Amino acid sequence: MEYAKAEDLLPEELLREIQRYVHGGLLYIPNRPNERKKWGEGSGAAQYYAERNAEIRRDHRAGMQIEMLSQQYGLSIERIRKIIYMKK
């Protein structure tokens, strides 16, 4: 999130109207709902976890035991099970 000076962006009338409600404070203006990114899209986390989970499923199909997967990926046994058995 980047900050911008309202007086550089907004028409003077709108700025005065906003100042009636926010007296020199900070104001957060969210994106429109249809412009919002899903979790992890901006940072790449969603892609990273999707690839990791696919690798875990491949390793399991290749015969690696859940306990070994847990140790290799640093995840709990229960989390490994959820990844293996979750529907895509």
C-alpha cells in the first residue's frame, strides 16, 4: 500500500468534504471489490504453496510415507494428510 497526498489527487471540493470527517488523520481507501486480489496473489505465496502441495502429493503417490513427508517439509502429520486428501 502506498501513500499519496490527497491534495495532489482529489478535487478541492471533495478534499474539503473529506476534511469535515477526517481532521488531519489517515484515511484508508480500499480497492473496489471486483479489483481485489485473492490471498497470496500479490506476494506469490499462493503459487508457492500450490506448487509445494503438488510436490507433496507427487511424493506420496511415489510411495513416500506421511511421516517422512512431515519431516521433509516441516509440517505436522495432520497437515500433510489434509494436503494429500484435499480436493483440488
